[in-house]
Amino acid sequence: MSLRYLILLLTLILSACQPKKEGKLPNIVFILIDDLGWNDLTCYGSTFYETPAIDQLARSGVRFTDAYAAASICSPTRASILTGKSPARLNMTDWIPGSNPKNRPLLGAEDQHALPLSEITFAERLKEEGYRTGFFGKWHLGGVGYLPEDQGFDTNIGGHDAGQPATYFHPYQKGNKFDVPGLPGGEAGEYLTDRLTTESLQFIHENTDQPFLLYLSHYAVHTPIEAKDSLVQKYRRKATVQASAKDSAYHLERDHWTRQDQNNPVYAAMVESVDQSVARIRAELEMLGLAEETIIVFTSDNGGLTTLRNKRAPTAVRPLRAGKGWLYEGGIRVPLMISWPGKIEARISADLTTSIDLYPTLLDLLGLDQMPEQDLDGKSLSPQLTGRDKASNRRLYWHFPHYHGSGSLPSAAIRMGDYKLIQFYEQDSVELYDLSNDLSETKNLVDSLPGKAKTLLRELQAWQAETGAQLPKTNPAYNSSK
């Protein structure tokens, strides 16, 4: 057999093993909401907020009940979505730049303040396949030299180093701080969530002849808590009718307070503006005949902002414990839905999943090769989404070696099956919960199930060693008397 014939034969064999890409690859619309709590949507149990468009999206695909963010704060989760790697492996474990207090018993781990350019982002991977890539909204993964246009996006509108706008109303700035770049023009009273949606619709219109990735990363519903007055008035009336305008109840979480009731009319109006954005995006896809050619992912970067010292948190995620910043369920469990009409059967799934899974899942749905050389920590959900397989047992991990303004302390966690263990470094203590019987994490089972606690802690520490997770250190300058 000649060498040329052998090469041709091997080429044909390898080609036959590759997923077939028939015609135009599907579009992807990835909608990421900032600080949206697990039950801030009607389809997840809210009785105060109104989200008919998002509920309809959920009914059109798979809605996950046990989906998690890779971190309890924004930047690490955002990095994990784009790279398919855990924040610990990336050494991006805090929001950028973090608070890093110097008067606490521990010093937070030294982590990176920008997503390294060496990482192959999901946008870069799709560009190789001929996708047009557009980023709209919050970036918060580095400044000049590390912006969306440096990480695989052809278009960047609104993405820069800051994690929030100065205001949600035009011209989106106060002085020179936290302005939103890339939004020229505009009218007085224009609302940021609406404007980012309008820019996204224009991107869709300009790219109907080729596959596109629209990454709509809303600043909402992050602070400042501001909304359109017409919607605010609607929820003020609703709160009065439902007798929910009373002061919210609070639960003490160490020395901070967790809001227990969803009755903030301004926050409710922000959520509805996000819902209106989803409605506009889906209507545009329908009008252009692209609905069945488009995969839509909708999720949040961390749990809702529920826990603050001053009792001014805007939302509640009860029955989950605590919220943003914490490794209790309220800080990391998030809404997630994936829709692809005609390809993904509509259902509700209790499969364990994390934001790290979204990169390999989308590659799989597109029929593109996975990239094991990236040390992808995620697991493709495609077999479950398309009904080809059932989820196997998962181990999910979190690593947050920092303090946070919500009152949370340096910690790490693992969920294995129904059990979840949290390790707190300052107290050198662990807590163990059975989420199947105690979703609110009120009964610490460490003393009654010491063997289970030791097993999970050993698994957690082995994962930390494998990923090179950086641990907090003792603060030699700490003075407890101050």
C-alpha cells in the first residue's frame, strides 16, 4: 500500500468520525444577567416579579432546577463561561479587583485581575468556524488590552473593566466613573437595558447571512437599583394590593442580614425590563425566520443580592440560604435554561450543572470538536439536552479564598449527590448539609455523619491540589483588639 493511499485512507476514516455539519451552523444567543437570583423569575417560583417572556423561553427548552454558577461573585463565573475552566484553575477567584481587606485574620489569595489572552475563549473558537461574534453589556474581565475585542469578539458595545454603570439612564455616567462605552447618541431618559437590547437587534439584522454569536451580558439587575418609572409604579400598586409593601423580614447571617421577602418595586421593575429584552430578542428571531436556527442560553452569573449589613439588599431567594458572595445555596444556585426549537425537547431537569459546562455543551450541540488541551473542567450537557443519555453522578466544586461585602468569609465547597460540604478557613471549620431534605441548609450534619464529611473534604482538597487553587494566608499584621 502506497504512502499516499494510506494517508488518503486515514483522512477518510477520520472524516467519517467527525460530527457532520450540514448547511449553516446554528446561531447562538447567550443572555447573561447580573446578580439574578435563583427564584427571581416566575417560572422559578416568584409571585411578585413578572417574567412572561422568560417563562415562555423556559417552556420551550430545558429548565434546570439544580444549576450553579461557578462562583458566588461575577468575574470568576464570567471567566468560566468563556473558557470552560474552573475559577480555581484560572486563578480568577474574586470579583475584579476585589476588596482585599488588610484588617482581617486572613489575607485573601492573590488572584489574576484579567482573563489571560492565552485562554481560548468560546468566541475565539466560534470565529474559527466562521461565526460573527458580538458582545453587548458588562465585561468585567479586564481593561485595555483585555477587552472583548481582544478575546474573540468582532463587536463590543458596553464592555469594559467596570462591573456596573453609574446609572441606568442616559447618558449612563456621573462624572468620569463607571460610564458605559460604545453607546453614542441616545435620548434623555433612555434606559440601559433597553439600549443594549436595541444594539443587539441591530447586530442580528446585520448578520442574517452567516452564523452569529450574540453575547448579551446585561448590567441589570446589578446595583444601582434603578428602573423605568412606569414599571416602578406598577409594582408599587401591586405591592399594596398584595399587602407586601410592609418592611421585609430579615435573617441574621453572622453579622449581616439576609432579606426574606420579594417586595422591592424598583428591583421588580428591573427584572421586568430584562424580561422585555428577552421578548424583543425572541420576536426578532421569529420575524427573521431564525428561531429554529438559534440556540438560546439564559442564566445568571451568581446568586441574588440578598445579604448586606445595612438591610438594603434588593431581593430575596428564600428558601435558599444567604445570597451573592456566599457559598450557601443562595449565593451559587442560579436559573438556567437552554432552548433550541425542534432539537431540544422541552422539560424540567434536576441534573447537576454549572456554568463551566456551557462551553463544552455548546461545542457539542454545534458538532464541533472539544478542546481537551484547554483542561476543560466542564461537562457537555448535550446528551441530556437531546435525550441521548441521562446525567451521571457529578461532583461540583467552588473556591472562594476571599472576604466579601456580603459578610461571607474565605471558604470552599463541594456538592456530591445530595450532600454539600462547605469549608470555612477563618474558623477552620466545615459544615455538611443534605440538600434533598434541607434545601435551606439549616442542619449541620458534621457531627452525625463524620465519615461523609471526611470523604467530601478529602475530595475537595484533592480537587484544589489538582487545579492549583490558591489558599488564603494568615495575616501577620492582624490585631484582634482593633
